[in-house]
Amino acid sequence: MTVQIIQTNPIEGQKPGTSGLRKKTRVFMQEHYLENFVQSVFDAIDGAKGKRFVVGGDGRYFNAQAIQTILKMAAANGAAEVIVGQGGLLSTPAASHLIRLNGTDGGLILSASHNPGGIDEDFGVKYNIGNGGPAPEGVTAKMLARTLEITEYKVSDAADVDLGLIGEQTLDGMVVRVVDPVADYKALMETLFDFGKIRALFAGGFRMRFDAMHAVTGPYATAILEGTLGAPAGTVINGVPSEDFGGGHPDPNPVWAKTLMDEMFGDDAPDFGAASDGDGDRNMVVGKQLYVTPSDSLAVLAANAHLAPGYARGLAGVARSMPTSAASDRVAAKLDIGSFETPTGWKFFGTLLDAGKATICGEESAGTGSDHVREKDGLWAVLLWLNVLAERGQGVSEIMADHWKTFGRDYYSRHDYEALPVDVANDIMDDLREQLDVLRGQNVGEMAVLAADEFSYVDPVDGSESHKQGIRIFFEGGSRAVFRLSGTGTEGATLRVYLQSYVDGAGDLFVETQAALEDVRYAAAEISGLARTGRDAPDVMT
């Protein structure tokens, strides 16, 4: 072995507070760029010597080459073992499970989540710690600091590892264990759900369509749904991972999963539709003629989780990100369990899960999961829905109607204004901050403002604080508007506007969503001055 110590210069660091780095693929392909970040990760965790890691990604462009670089750097930094998914593939929840199952020190996950892939699209690398979850802010702060001062990195000059061959190999004394990316994850799912009941559901003629969006969940869904559970061949569509996700956008929402939506709203719709994203941690659920919002999906799963064997004991609590609707809060109140509102980002759920305060968590951006891993998990959510459908013997529409009558309905939608000029987006947020103290009591259109604030969070377990997590406007009657800048894009700024209007179980529960939210939308636009975006409508509305 020859360990090369390469002289380098600091790179632009990752956004403070995130667990990784997400940029355009060509940026990652620049000389030293990926290497600087990986070395900064190792340095931030007090080195890699003697440590064990999991490495894998969603198969997007540059995934295979980046993994070879990471392996050579791990070996040069003295790591003892790296576990890699065959072909370099691992869904994010499967990677989290492997970290926990094997007791490794952490893992590097290669993905830009639901963003498009390709040489002119997006790439990302993030670090997960030993509990399987995204690195907390204390670790990411060290990573950021190191990227700004790094002057050298270590890399082996060894040949590439054969990632197509399952089994153990060595790379300059470091063990590289290539594993089936699906097997351990599938075994975990079998401990949580009644596969016999779900298998009988399919055997009885139940029809489903799962859109894997040419992304990493394809092999998992095909093996579990069609292989183990007996769903007919063709249940999974777009099931072969592609470097550019088939030229599409692997974000499971009604806009980008239009083919699935058209089928579910057609004359011969299957009983159940679902989709997952680029790295397999998000999900979309659709019934016949009915889209289930992620906020409602979280609430329904929390209310019915006890029907699955893995949750028969009941839930310790339910956690949601702040922009997510309050639907799950009402479930938690009825179940008399804990209810938690956190900033956006799965790492904030980690301490609650580790402390046993929450069992199920969810975000409005289509991420749902439980304490079985420390990431959101798209296929897990789909399997829990199938278990609930099998146990209740009802369709999605019937279950949703019953849920709304019992708990009331939170009409909810997210409006995304993408690739805005950064100064315009910042001006909107700054102007909102200046209004917080004077909004209370104002009437805007048909809406009366009860309160306004900027969300801050104190972790109930470790006491850590997070501020400036989104601006909330509360209206009389249970309506709300939330404004937040997203950190998931790679161009300009994305302003997300979240709209919510509550109707109790005795009200009209079947109004079209955007119509039900019209008064809130108008008030939010007037208060924030959204006309400054120059857009007549959001770029994406879900």
C-alpha cells in the first residue's frame, strides 16, 4: 500500500447544521472536492483509525466512483472495516439499519435525496453516526470547521474494489464486506409487519401500484412486494435504479409521480398506490381517487400502528416537524401519549427515539418512520399502510373518512417557490420577522391573526437549542401559515409556504383542498408580500 498525502486547499463548506454536503454533480467531480469533504468528516470524528463504517448510495451518477474514493480514503485513514451494498447501492433506511445491526461507528450515505440525478444535476454525501441517524449539529459544526481549514487528505493508491461480488475483500489491510443491500432490511420488515395477512390481501385480488421512480427502492419493493408478499408481477413500476432516475425527478408527490396519479384517478384504478424517492426515505400514498397528504398519513399510521405486530404494544409518542399539520397531535391526545413538534430535519427525531419518548415520527415532506431505524423510511410506511388495510378490511377512502370524522380534518398544502433570487427570498423572511409583534389582532381578508412567532426548539432530551426554524402565523379557527427557506435545493433559494385549515368532525370534510385553503392562502400572500417573487403561482403545489 502507498498512502498518498495530497496537499489541498479549503473548500466551500456544507451549510451549517446539515449532516452532509449537497451540490451539483460537476462540483463534486472537481479535483480534491469530494476528498476534502470526506477527510473533513474523518477528522471531525477524531479519525477513522480502527473504526468500522457503512457506505452506500442511491445509484445516481457518480455514485460508483465516489464510493471507490471513499473506500480508498477509509483505508488510508486506518479504518478496520467498511460494509458496502452490492453495486454500491443502499437505501438510506437500509444503511441506517446496517449501522445499527452491525454496531458500526457510523456511515457515509451518497445521495441528494429526492433531487434529480445526472452529470448536470445533483449529488450529495452525508454522515450518519453510530445510532444510525444523521449527524447532530455538534458533529456537523466540526465537519464545517474542518472543511474551512483543511490542507491535506489521505488516500490509498490501491486498485478499485469489485462491488459486484458479495463477500469479504481486503483493501490495503482494511476489510471491505460487500452485502446484499436488500436482505437485512427485508428481514427487519418481517419482524414488524404481519406478512401473512398482507400476502392473503394480495391473494384475494387486492391491486396495488408502486412507483419506484427509477430509484434505489426498486430492488427492495420488487423483492418484498412481488417476491415475498406475492403481489403480481408489474405491481412495481420503474423498478430498476438509473443514474439519472430515468430522466425524471425522483420526488414522490403528485407533480413528479404524475403517471401513478393518473392511474389512481382513472376509471380502472388499483386499490392502493404508493411511491418512494431517490434514496428510499420518502413515500407517497394514494387511494382510489384520493391523495393522502403526508401529514394525514402520519396521523392515520399513528392511530392504527397497533394493528401491526411490531407496534402492538402501543406507541410511546408521536413526533412531527413544525411545518407538518397538527393532525398527529390530535391522535396523540386521544391515545394519551407524548406529542412533539420539532424543527425540520430527521436528526431532531433521533434523541426522542433514542430516549424512548417517541415511536413514530413524520415530516410534511413525505418522510415517515419509526424507532426501527433512525431515518425516515418510505417502504416501511407503505408496508404499514398495507398491514392496516389488511387488518381493517377497508379501502383508503373509507379509512380516511373514518379518521376525519373521529379526529377532524386538517386541510393542508405546501406551496414551493423554487430557484428564487436569494435576496428576494431573504427579504420576504426578514420583512415577516419585522411584523411579528404587530400582526396579532389584524384582519387580513377573511382571516383574523391570533399570534405570530418564529419557531425555536429546545430538545427535551439533551437541552440543545435551535432557532429561526420557520415563521408561523396563527389565525382564528385553527388555521395556520408557515414560511420557511428550504436547504434542499442547489440553485437560488426555495421558499416554502405551508397552509393549514382545521375543520372538526362535524364540519364539511370533503371540500377540494385548495378551495378549503383559499382564505388562508390569500392572507399568507398579503402578509408576506409574495407578489415580490414575480410568480403568479407556486412552482410546485402539494
